[in-house]
Amino acid sequence: MEKDKTDKKDHILDVAEKVFAELGYDGASIRLISGEAGVNMAMLNYYFGSKEGVFLAIFERRISTFQSLLLGIGNDDSINAWDKLDRYIDSYIDKVVNNNCFHIMLNREISKSKKTELTDKITEIIMRNVVVFQDIISAGVKSGDFSKDVDREMLVATIFGTKNYIINTPHISSRVIGYDVLDKDNQDEKLKPRLKTYLKKLLKAYLQN
């Protein structure tokens, strides 16, 4: 019974993620999401309470799962700072390139100029994973593996900005890069390996003593 409930909730969130990515938070509705998911509105409200509850549940599911993986990398004392950084990049690229709907939905909401209670909640969820990256950099500086003159904040902008450009402006980035960045085969065979190699070389050139 509990598994059925979990499966149903996951199905609703999968559908809602696509709806929010296409229409944005303001354009989506509980009625539309429930209709697309094939469930009644009462069930959706029972599980999530409101449209905002559905929206935040999507973020919690995506970000929290990823955070556990990243924390495992950051807290692994058996590897040095360079290995942690490599693993972080590998995990990050695998995750963000595979979940286009989620990241389009994410970018749509956090790029709004008007600050709202919802954007504040989203920002707090996202910052958990940003902090893990910053901690890896800080630990590398402290251990002497990385240069002491590192600008952590600009590194965050470099990593996340590169991803945002490629994933959230696909019509432009596809022309620049030379192939359709939204095509799954291109993502797996070309884009992910290329992004990983580029970011690792870029960060190594900047971080090395």
C-alpha cells in the first residue's frame, strides 16, 4: 500500500514537472496537473496541499537526492580535493543534462526579477548544493591543493552559468556547439563528456598553485 502511494506521488510529480516546465508556475493549475496525471484534484491536494506544495515537492525530490550524493563526495576523506572536484563535476553534469524539464522549470522561476516567497524557498533548496561545492573548494584551499587566491563565488557562477547557457538557451547553444543539445543521444555521447572535460580543464587551470 505504501509503495502504491509513493508510486502515485512520483507519477504526479513527473507529470507536474513537465507542465511547469512548459507553462511556468503561473500558467499551470492544479486542475491541469491532475487532469494530465489522470488523478482527481482531491487526491492531489491530499498529497501536496496546493500548487505551491506540488512545485516545492518537485524541487525537494530532485535537489535532496542529489545533495546526498554530493555530500558523500565532499565528506569522503579517502580522496583529495582534486578527486572530489572531478567527482562533483561528473555527478553534476550527469544530473543536470538528464533532467532538462526540471532545469528549464528551475531557471524560469529563479530568473524572475520580482522576488517572492516561492523564489525564496526555491533559492534555499538550491543553495544546499551550492554550499557543498563551495566547501570542497574551501577545503582544497586549506589543504594547499588549490591556490589561496580562489574566488569561490565566481567559480559558482562559472559552473552554473555554463550549464544555464547550454540547457536553457538550446536554440542558441545548439548552433554554437554544432548539434542539438536536447537530443538524448547527443547528450549521452557528445555533450556530457565534452562538458565534463571542459569544466575540469578550466577549473584545473584556475585552481592549481
